[in-house]
Amino acid sequence: MLLLWRKISRSPCILSIYKTLFQFLGLFPPKKLIIFESFHGKQFSDNPRAIYEYMVEQNFDYEMYWSIDKRYVEQFRHEKNIKCLKRFSLKWLIKMARAQYWIVNSRLPLWVPKPKKTIYVQTWHGTPLKKLGLDIKAVHMPGTTTEKYKQNFTLEATKWDYLVSPNSYSTTIFTRAFNYFNKILETGYPRNDFLINCNPKETFRIKERVGVPLEKKIILYAPTWRDDQFYNKGKYKFDLQLDLEKLRKELGDSYFLILRLHYLVAENLDLSGREDFVKDLSNHEDIRELYVIADMLVTDYSSVFFDYANLKRPMLFYVYDIEEYRDKLRGFYFDFERQAPGPLVKCTNDLINEIKLLEKNGYSLSETTKEFNERFCSLEDGHASERVVNEILQ
């Protein structure tokens, strides 16, 4: 019955009725209402969360709801005490169509019509290293073609009234890659306010809550997804190329490893027998908490390193497939091998050696890293949320 209902609810006829109703409700004057959504309703996180928390803290007189994937509604309701809307439900449709603001960090489905008087704030979700939108030469994702992907991307961007940018570098790329011509708010990223403002007591409480050893240094491994490795649309494979047993043997006495896979990755990692060294926190609601408890970051081509750089802690880049990723899958916007704010390694042994070198020699910002921080992090002062809210509410 459930499968039958899903098939019926996703039929072109039902979708047409749904869209028509959305358009009709959108003709009425908007209510003093804001809808937030992060990563297609899967998380209470990222830039929308930072903006939401700032507005709650400042007691702004708006009714505020979160658009939530129905698989995550109970978690949101019980843990966060926030008002939830099941994504694509009738109540969601009514609220979305009458909202004064949408504050979202990923693309909405193309069929969702934006009412003329609704203000759509697109915060996006990262400073780009890998090519985006129109800049991608060939799309390898399932369920689309290169031409269709680019067309859909630019059509969605025409609905945005504001686009948040973390720096001038991103502003230039967003304008071209999204074919975007409305207002850009170059404010820094709201989500990084937490990194600037978090204090040691709060960091300690996070460590206790997530259950990591207090006496060990924490390594956060946060890789991105690969466009051509997938199960189906929206669900990507990830082959963990790290030798966990070797890492545990060489580093386990002093270090503890946290794994944080991308939200599009569908893997459930089996870490049985290694619980004393590694923990999978891929489902932890917001990576910002993992940043502040991590003594170092290991990543690859993910935009996480642009954010983590604000903490001025060591970063290592585990890029075992860099030639394929750079030359076939996406391509980079700058010379990553030369300008990365940390060493690049291709195997577990080299990663271990770099960590031991840090242990032996200590860590200080190199000239490359200082230049990187100046270029990408100069706007991050803990007040980006305030700047965004002041701009959109004026």
C-alpha cells in the first residue's frame, strides 16, 4: 500500500494539481512567516540554522518553521523543540505558498513555484574548490545529462532574490556558475559565526555529548562524494580508502578518529572492533560541532576546509584519486596542489607520517596558509548572520 501511495502521489497529475494549488495560494498577500530548509530537509544545520538561531536570539517577530524530510521529523521535533513542516505535505504547501521568506541552502525542486511576493534567500553551502553549475564540463551524476543539469541549475537560480557569499572569490564564481544576476550578500558565512564565538566550556560539553575520549586528540575525517559512484539518484557510494587498522596501531594511543561522510553518501560503515579508536558521526546534525572539537582535519576536495581554516588548526588532504577527480569528474577553480593549506597525501602510510611530523614539530601557519586565510576567511568575524538578517529585513 505504501509503495502504491508513493507512486500515486508522485504522478504527473497529482503534481500538476499540487503546483496549481501552490500558485493559487501564492496570489494572496504573504504572512509574517519564514521557512528554513537545510540540505533538502535532512538536517538542522548550516547557514539557515545560524540565521534562524540569530533571529530567535534577537526575538524577531516572525513565525518560523523548518521544512523537514519526513524521515527526520521526529528527531527534529523531540531534540530541537522547533516548528516542523513535513516536506511536500499539504500543510507545507500552504505555509510555503504564504511565507514572506524562504531561507534555504540547497536547490528546491524546479516544480516549486515561487510567489512574486516571497523573498527567496539562497545561502548555498560552501566556498567552491570543485567546479559548479555551468562551469562543469561533463556531468556524471545519475538521472540527468550535462545539458539538463545546467539548464535546471540556472532556472532555479532565477528564483533567488538574494545569494549569500562568504568572500569575493565565491561571489565571482557564483555569478558565473549559477548565471545569477540578483543581489549577492558578500557577508561571510553565517554558519561560521559558531566557530568564531564558541568557547572552551561549550567545546568540552560537545565532546561529552558525542562520546569521544577527553584525553585524546581528535582527528576529523570529512571527505566529499564522487559524482560517478552512486547507487541511484541522490544516494552515492563511498569507498573508505583509509587503513583503519594501521591508523589505530600507529596513532591509537594518542588520537581518536571521527568519520563524517557527506550527506549524499549512503554508506553505513562497519566499525566493529574498532570502537576504541574510531566513531562514525556522519549523522550528527551539524558538522560545526565536530569542527570545534577536532584538533586536526583530514579531508579531500570538500569545502569543509574553507570553514575549518577559521580555527587555524592543522589540515591534511587525503587525495588518493586527485588526478581522476581533477581531470575527469569536476576540475578545480585554483591550483589546489600548490595552494592547499596543508600537505597532500595519497596513502595511509603518508598520512600517518604527516601526523607524526605535526606531533614532533608542532604546528604553525605557513605562508601559504596565511595567504589562504586572508583570501577566503577575511570576512569571518562572528557577525555574518547579523549582516545577512539586517540586509534581507531592511
